[in-house]
Amino acid sequence: MEKKMRRSMWICLALIFVLGIASFISYSSFNVINPFVTTSGLAQIFLTDKDYVQIQEYPKVILAKPNFSLQVYMEGLGFQEDIENQMGALHRFNNDVSSQYIRYSRNRHFSKWIWQE
């Protein structure tokens, strides 16, 4: 009985450790603590015809196919890009009411858009 209890304890500790590492990687890579949401978003991008998937509401985080344009997405929302005030990977979009700053990064598998305050 004691042997089973020890084994169960080690399995629980291993699961907690793996989930902690997965959460750390998810947060450091995507600014999303929940690794299951990140994995689901990546699977939807890779395995379906969706061009983009929002994986977090606040701050807004979107994963997209690498060939899908951030500019087209923002124009669909009524924003225009302010190229003069772009700061490297931080893009600025304006409409009549507000400005939004979006950190943009892309690799050959997906692009990541993270809204900034």
C-alpha cells in the first residue's frame, strides 16, 4: 500500500512539473499562461483552413498563418497602419477614435500578433 502511495505521489509531482514547464514555455513564447490554449491555437493554424485564431482576449493574442497579413486584418477592423511611427516589430494602427500597438513576429510556420498597452 505504501509503495502505491509513493508511486502516486511521484506521478503527481512529475505531472505538476511537466505542466509548470509547459506553462512557462507557453508564457515566454506566446504571453499566454495556459499551454492547452496555445496548443489548440497552433493545431487550428496547422491542421485547418483558418487564417488566424485568437488565443487570448486580454491582452489580445492572435496566431495566424505566415502568409496572412496583419495589415489586411486591421483594415477589416477599420484601422490604417501608421508606417511613420512604426518601431521595429511594433506596428501602430489608427482609426478615428483610437490607436492600437501590435507586436508582430513571424517564422516559417506561423505569425504571432500581440496587442500592447
